[in-house]
Amino acid sequence: MSAEAPIVVTGAAGFIGHATAHRLLDRGERVIGVDIVNDYYDPALKEARLATLTAREGFAFHRADVADAEFMARLIRDNGITRVIHLAAQAGVRYSIENPFAYQHSNLAGHLSVLEACRHAPGLAHLVYASSSSVYGDKPMGGAGFTEDEPATSPVSLYAATKRACELMSQSYASLYGFPQTGLRFFTVYGPWGRPDMAYFSFSQKIMAGQPIEVFGEGKMARDFTYIDDIVEGIIGALDNPPARQDHRVLNIGDSHPVGLMEMIETLEQALGSTAEKIMRPMQPGDVTATYADVSQLHAISGYKPKVMLAEGLARFAAWYKDYYRV
């Protein structure tokens, strides 16, 4: 086991948090997971993820709300924490239209709670936190990927607005209190143990049940699908290479190979061995046309280079899905 203090991973029962915690444990770190385990999607899936972690040596878990500032401050202080990976958040673009105050609580109050806990922690070495590609808004996709120095001033969903607000809060805390921070703008993460509200997952549920799928944006959207293992390598690469100065930075973390929605569906059909009946629908409020990550900054910092292409990643997901749901 590592002699260093444990790493706190918030959102440990979530898709990315679960995979990140496993990877840290694999390299001998001790991990303290925090998650409220809400019912935004099937809590049984979150509990199943969590069970794979609690069975492992070196993992401790707190079922708690990251927006509980007193709890987070006590947790980080009492355990001598110097590294935090803050992934807990209320996710989902469409859900933010229906339940805006869930985003105020989890994303804004939650992020502020973590920032306050970190600023009072002696020797805080690095806070890495989850942002989102949605902060770029619905920008036209040219020949190059979205770069971190582009203005992120036109969010088209409340979810995106809260993620951009978290970046600005972190910038202010870096200026005021000087502890190193990295915000990671995730681009469409997929893979085994994923989120049922994501298109590839919900399509799989319907395809395997023989139900039609709704294809929004008339199928003309594109996403920079990024496999979970590649995302985790990027998170840990960023964690291990904090800013040289006590500073705040935002970095893209994606695949850099955007794929059209119809191509993704065709690849998923092949992986599942079944064809979907498709109902074409217009774009939904809050959605963006395309996402495309320029990851050159993260590559320069950590050597980040995605390895798993979509066909392989969806095949792995399909195998997990059939095993988990016994279909």
C-alpha cells in the first residue's frame, strides 16, 4: 500500500468515479469514496458498482452529500488528505431542464463545499475535478477540435452553465488561496458499467427488448466518444502532473475522433447482434450538434493518448451489458 494519505474520490458509485477508484487501488493507493447514491438513474447499478469497490482492500466509503460542507471539511482534515478527485455532480443535459435545482445543489453547492474543504487542508497538493465539453456550447465543428482557450460563454443548458460556473469558482479559489487545481472537460464517456441515461446505453436497452429507438437531431449529430479506460488514464495522468505553479487550469479529455450518431448506432447494432427500428426526431432543447476534443495540452502534460476505438469499446460494453442484465 502507498504510504501517502488516501485519495478522496467523490462520486465513487458513479460511472467514472467507480472506474477511477479501481485504477487507483490497482496501483496501491488507498481511496476514500464519497457518494450520496441518489436515484437519478437505477440505484441498483450504483450499488453494484460500489460492491466491487467495498470488496477491495484499501477502499473506504462514506454515503454522504458532497454539498455537506461540514462533512467534507472534516473528512479531508481528519484524514490528512492532499489529493482530491471530485467527480460527484448531477449529470445530464435534458434532466437539467426538468430539475434545475438539483444542479444548483449538487454542482454549485457541491463544488463550493469541496473548494472550501481543500483550501483549509494543509499541504493540499492537487484538486482534480470534472467539468464538461458542454461548456463550449453549440459551436460549429470545423477541421480542428475544440481548444481550451476558446471562449466558453454561451452554454445552451443549465448543466453546461453550472459546469462553467464551477470552473470560474475554481479560478477564483486558485487566485485567492493558491492551491493547484485541474478541471477536466469530459467528452462523451462510454463503456462497461456506464450511465443508463446515455444514448448508447438506452439504445442498447431498447434494442435488446425489441423496442424502437428515438434518434434525435435526425441522426445528424456527432460526438467524441471516449472509452472509460482512456478517460481514467487521463484523469490519473492529470492528477500525477499538477500545475507547475499553484495555479488552475482546464484541460480537454476526449478521443479526438468524433463519430456521427448514425455510425455509432450501426456499430452498436453490430456489437449487440441486433438491428434497431429507428424513429427520427428533431434536436432536443439543450443538445449540441457536435463535440470534438483537441487533447494536445493533456498529451503534453501527461502523454495522454486514447487507445480504444469505438468498435472495440462498444463490443466490450455489449459483452458487459449482456452479462450484467443476463440477456
